[in-house]
Amino acid sequence: MVKIKVNIDKPDPPKRVIHKHKNFNNFMDSYHKFHTQDGIREMWYRDKKTLAYIAIAVVFILLMLFSKDENPENNQDNTTPKTEQEK
């Protein structure tokens, strides 16, 4: 059986530890950094790997959309012989 120690009247941490976690200015700076247009733009420029992956994905999708299908199976003109009337 495991013994569990419960601290009911645990003393408060020192004031310097409390103030370290109450840094509201640091919180607001990080909030504005990631929730404004300039902060989002800065995040994309700083994280080059993610930006490269997104660019590669966009190029791949555009290539898929605008490429022509060169398979002779899908091309109806090559599979059916033309008669003299159609020529």
C-alpha cells in the first residue's frame, strides 16, 4: 500500500517566487506578439522551416490543379478510330 502525504497547512512561497509568476507585462508582450498582424508576420519570418513547408505545399497543390492529364486512356481522340465521315 502506498502512503500519501497530504500537506494541509503548507506555508506560502516566498514573495520573490510569487512575483516571478505575476509578471503581467511579460504576459501582455507575448499576447501582443502572437495576436497582432505584426506579431504573426514576425512569427512566420522567424520560423523558416514552417514557412518553407507551407510554400512547398502551395506549389504542389498548384501543380496538381494546373497540370494536364497526358494519359492516353483519358484522351478520347486517340482511342477511337475516326471514320471517313468524321475526317
